[in-house]
Amino acid sequence: MKEISASSAKKAKELLKQMSMEEKLYQLSGCMIFDIDETYDQCRNPLYGNYRSAGHFMHWKRKEPAAPSEVATRINQDKRASIEAQPHGIPPLIHEEALHGAQWGMATMFPQPIGMASSFDDELVQEIGEIIGKECAAVGVRQVLSPVVNIARDCRWGRLMETFGEDVLLSSNMGAAMCKGIRKNGVIATLKHYADNYSYGGRDSNSSDSSERVMREVYLPPFEKCIKEGDALSVMAAYNSWNGVPCSCSQELLTDILREEWKFPGFVVSDYKGVEGVCSSHHMTEEEYQAAALCVKAGLDVNLPAASGFSLLKKAVEEKILSHEDVDKAVYHVLTVKFEIGLFEQPFGDEKEAEKIVRCEAHKKTALEAARESIILFKNENVLPFDRNRTCRVGVFGASAAEVPLGRNYSGPYKRRWEAQDAKTPLQFLKEYLGEDTEVVYSPDFDEELAKGCSATLYFTTIIEGEGLDRCNICLPSDAMVQQVDGGGLIVDKAEASVFGNQEEDIRKMFHTNRNSAVILLNGSPVDMTGWINSASAVLEAWYPGEQGAQAICEILFGDYSPSGKIPVSVPKNVGQLPLFYAHKPSGRGYHYNENDGNPFYPFGYGLSYTTFGFGSFSRCIKEGEILISFVLENTGHYDGTEVVQVYVSGRNCDVVMPVKELKAYRRVTLKAGEKEKVCITLPAASFQYYNQGMKYGLHNGDFTVMTGNSSENMFNEFSVKIREGKIFLKDSEQKRSNQL
């Protein structure tokens, strides 16, 4: 973790001494204005320290969306007005959503985070973060409200697509990688939602009943790693309560753990109207200004995005329920970060640079690579890849085939769909890809007559999901769907889609008509496939693969690229299994139901390829307190491809009950057909650490099994390790075998 530099701390302290109370309180308040019209400059108070990007609202009333240079010009104009109006010329922080691409306008759009996680590629995710940071900094946005590092273990939660899945290690690594990339360009990553942001039934922002053990073992580690290794400088407090206290005013979360334990050097922001919710939703106070004081005293620094935040804090100070020391502490956190990222020296975006880099060819190339790596092959009965030379007529069905596959969640600015002239729908790209010699026919629902005579048929699924759209039914929706309005309103506005018929019935009919067919799942969370999977010949999980997703889907369907994605969540057989995740703790009696064995439909880490891989020549040894694993991986098939090697650890004879297994390392390995490579993976001592009965974290005694495979249920090698008095040993038989190898 990079600490705030001494010079930034010194400058912040000196500036703080010179500021009036009013100026300080403005630094702890945020503002958001929806209408960017002729009245905008009169409505915008330039004294606030934090603003939602004007770019987010510039597009919805225009015939053509604003260009990057226009967004940069507008934001720069706002910043100049603030700097000139403020007594000490403090630049404001302009923030924006950037879940899978900057949302200030038509910036590069990558796969939704659940798709990024399917790549198991930390370096790629860091590169995505760096691009998001570049495209934000170019227009003057210096804080992004991402990544989401909540652990997602119930696919009824509408926001699962925003996460990196169910696994602690994968989510921690991906979150930290994203933060590192964003930070490279002087942009602040904001971790959200701190902490356990959904509850029973996958219901968003419901009260968390997680114990301290569960919080520390599962839900807190990704935040800690993003702070200590990803250098994140902002955290967003969640709407929900934990341990009887709203997260926005939790001394335990915001001060005891975040500041004192983890030494977090940045600042904490509320989720939008989260401070208001302490009063209006959680009923912790009679008046909102009392809630504002409660939050600041607990460790929350900035109230987003309410312009009323200033007056609330002012009244709290006047009523003497918020001290000058409380205010100074919060303002210091904000100022140190502003100095640390160079906001005072370079507050403005670069209009010319914005035009050059936003959606440049290099950025679109990375979006394509990410889309390719995110797609998972679930099932293939010798259908895929299709033979392009034998494909004369292709039937394409499903309404989603005619949309750019972004997903509706955080995929465009206010009241406007993301758009770009060169971004293709799967239907458009398929026609270009196959050329004039191949006929492509289309219908939003399955048409048996249209499908007759087709060399191959494709079905693209449609589902409405996202923030404010938690669901109790995880089957593909059927029949006509009316417009659904998101309860949050301010961020995603509304989600719309039309389903023209019964999708499951359409899928069954398609495969009955033509076995040379494939389903392409376009979704943000696992769906129940039991109603149609037995009739299916091939299934691709594409998630929402982003602006270049259409090309990636076509390339995989026709064998230009072999699928390599692995599922980062357990796929249930039906909703009755939920919540479902692989790293559960042992049951006292068994895992199954009367009519269900309790196992997932597809396990965590699963994903097929067009080629096959062999594992061999395993060896292991201990070196400097770490376990070194090596083996030979061979591509034994006829296609070039990538395997994701996964290492799991299972513990027994420990001081507490351990999960049945946990992912502790992974590696993407790309090999040409027939190629071999020696793969070396290091397991650090932390792979065997756990919280004992006294809630002390460390290398406690226990016996462990280390397993290497290509999913959480498919292992090729295992060996035993024991921990005694803080030292790691291979068991005697394992040590002898290791020495022989």
C-alpha cells in the first residue's frame, strides 16, 4: 500500500488551517445536476468539492451524443468556475460510474465485470482499468465509482453482473488489478459497496446478518487487498446495515477496521443518498442533519450526491453535535487525496487528447481481447465450431441478436443507450463476417419455417436484470415483458426489453428442427437451464461481452478463436438450491435435498475448449516458507487454446471448521496444438492461514490437501501439507516423493 506522501500531507494540513468552516463543509458535500441546458451555469453552485460528471447528462436531449472533446470542455469549464469561486482555489473532484467502461459518454465498453472474471486474467483486467482511467482523466473525471468487489453467492441478486463472482481470491485479485490500472492515470478508484451489500434471497441492500467470522473470511478480504495492493483511495459505504448499524455510520467498519486496522489513507463516500437513508430508511435519527453528523463522526467523509449535504453539516456544527475536530479530520482525508493525485497541479482534462484516445484502436483491441477471454463454452456435442465453408444459410433468432451486447446496467449515460457507428450487433457482424455467399435470416422469436434449410441456427437469449431488478425466478423470461423501472432511478434510469415468445420453448423447437445449432446466453447472472439443456447441442455463456462482443462471439462460433473462459460462479440447477457456492463449509449430515443432490449444474471454474489438455510430471517442494508446484501442461488436441490451471486447498484437523475447498492460485496458459510447457505456481504461506477460534489470523496448525485441476470439481493431482507451530511441511511420504522427482 502506498501511503499518502509527506508533501501531500503537509500541504493538506497547511491548507486546512487557512479554510473557513463553510469552505470545509463544502469539501464534504457533493452535487449532481441533471439538466445540462441554458440554465445549468445558474443552477450550479461552484463551491462544492465533489460533483457528478456533467458528461453523464449531456447526451439525452441531443440528436447526436456529445463528443469526448465536448465533454472535456464542459467539465473544464465547470472546474474553472469552481476554482475561481473558492477562496483557496481548491479544484473539485469530478466523479463518474465506470463499471465496465467510463459512463460519462460513449467511451470504450468492455465486458461486464462477471465476464472479466471469467477470463481469470488479472493482467488483462489491470489493462482495462488503465484504459478506463485514461478515458476518464482525458475529460477531467478523476474519481470513478468502481470496482464492485462484493462477493456474489446468490444469483437472484440483480447486481451479480457488477461483481467478479463468488470467490474471495478471484474477486480480490481482479479488484486490486482494476484499482492499479485506474490509479496509473491519476484517477481514484472507489471500492463498493462496503461491506456485505445483499441479503437473504439475493435482495439488494437488505440488512446483513453475517457474523464477524463470515465478514472477515469472505466479504472483507477483497476490500482489504484493493486498499493494500491496489492503492485504492476511496471507499463507498453500502446502504445496508451490519451488526445492527447502517454501514454509512458504522464506527466498526469505517474507523476500527478501515482506518486503524488497514491504515486506509483515502476518503469514504456515501452511496447516493446513503446518509439520508440512515434517517429515512434505517430510522437511526429523527432528523437528517443528525444522521449526517453520525456518519462523519463514524468515519464517512463525503455525502454524495445531495446538494443539501452542506446545510445538513452546517446545522450539525451549529447544534454542536459535530465538532470542528470531526470536520477537520474528514476534510483532511479529502485534501490529502486531491494533493496526492496532482489535482491542484493539473485539474483539467485535455480536449484534444480526449478525441485521440477515447475508443482509439488500441482500446477497442483490448475490448475485443477481453470479450474473447470472457466467453465460456458450457456444452458442445461436436457441433462447434461451425464449418464456415459448409455454411450456406444461417438462422438467427432472439431479440438480443439485434442489440450491441453490453447489457443495460451501467452501459451508457443518463437516459441514452450507449452507441457508436462502428459497434456491431451480433446479427450485423455475422452478416459481414460470413459475406454475401452466405444467407443470414432473422426473427426475434423462433420461426420454424424460416429455420428450414439452414446450415446452422443460433438463438440469442434476452433477460432483464441489473440494479433494482433482483429476481426470485432464474429461468429465462417468457411472453411479452412490459417496461420495468429501476427503483434507484438516478443511475440506470430504466431497463426495457421485449420477449416475443416463450424462450425455453423456442430453444427446444430450434434443436428439434436442427441439431447443428447453438444457444448464446446473453445475461449477467446464471440462469436455470434444466428446462431445455438436455435438448441442446451447444451452449455458449457470453455474458454481456461489451462493444466488441459481436465479433468475439462470431469468432468463437466459427473456430477462429477457441473458448477459454471459466465460470466464476456456481451455476445452479434451479432456484431451490440458492444460495449456492463451492467454498461452503461441511454439513453435519449431507448436502442434498429429497429431489436434488445439492451439486451445481456447472461448478465454479468450469469451461470447455475446442482442444484438450493433459497434465503430467507433477512435483512440489518447499522453499523459503512457500510451496512451489510444477507440472507439464500439454495441448493434446488439434486447436490452439488456453487452459486455466486452478489450485485449491482443503483443510482438516484445524482449530476451526474449514471450507471444503478454496481457490488459492490460478494461471492462464496458452499453447499451440501439440505444444508442451512446464508450468510453475507458487503457493505462499497465506494460502494456509485462517482465523482460529479466538479470531486471530495466522498460520495455525492443521492438515491440508493441495489439489490442481481445471475446475473446482476436476482435479489432476493432489498432495498433503501440514502446518505445525507456524511452519509448513510436506507430509513424510510427500517429501520423499518430492525428493525423488
